[in-house]
Amino acid sequence: MAALGLLLFAVTTRSGGSGFLAVYLAGLLVRHRAERVTRLSLAGLNGYTWLAQAALFLLLGLLVTPHEIWQLAGPGLLIAAGLMLLARPLAVVLCLAPLRFSWQEQCFVAWSGLRGGVPIVLAAYPVLAGIPGAWRLFDVAFIVVLLSLLVQGPTLAPLARALKVQGSDGGAPPPT
């Protein structure tokens, strides 16, 4: 199944199309047609997900120049603090208040932040396009994500327990 996905991605990309979109649509077709195949596939996807994330962060780490990161540590810290303490909580309250989420759930979602590789990948697009000054944007995005990982990541489970926010299975999050 994975080999067919890679082949479809390669052929579509080579012909000028969106390989990601082609693989996504193929996944939708497989899911629609074969529920059993989908159930079996989901069992192995967790390992692939962790492998892909590790590879993504390895490749993104190769783009970072440590001495340039230190030069932008101040602005990166200010932006990270602004996002963590002002922008994200305000956006969460504005978006979730009409949906009748409790204040505890809103606090938890607001503190969740951005800890993935997607913001860094998005910041890499201007670099790849050759836009002047794009490396500064990339470095600041890297700092913001790194600070979010280091500050928000370890505090999520204790915050969920303190706010008494339950997991999707109805149970409290396990201690870390």
C-alpha cells in the first residue's frame, strides 16, 4: 500500500500535479472501498507517523544555523511569548466561546500551542522561493516552535489534570 502511494506521488508530481493531493484522494478512495483494509492499515500507521516526524525534524534541523539562531533569540522569545500569552488565547476564546466549551477546555486548547513541524515547514517556503530576508523568518519560526515545545509541551498533562479536562475516552490524561 505504501509503495503504491509513493508511486502515485512520484508519477503525479513528475507530471506537474500535486502529489500530496493525489495520495490523499487515493486514501479516500481506499477508505471508501475497503473498510477492512483501512482498519488493518491504521494499526501500522502509528509507527510510520513517528518515523516521518523524526525524519522531518532531522531535515529541518539541518537547515538551522546555530549562530544565527542566537542573534534572533530576543525577537523569537518576544514573539513566542506574545503568541502563547496573548494571540492564541484570544483566538481560542473568540472561536470556542460560541461553541459552549467550558473555560477549562478553552484554557487547555489555548495553552496547547504549536509544537509540530508544520510552522517550520511553512516558514521554509519563502526560503526555498529565494525571498530576501526569508532566513530570518525561518529562524524566528524555529525559535517559536522550539520554545513552545520546551515550555508548553511538558506542562500540558499537568495542566489537563489541574483543569480536570478529560480525554476523548472520558478518562483523565495519564501522568507523565
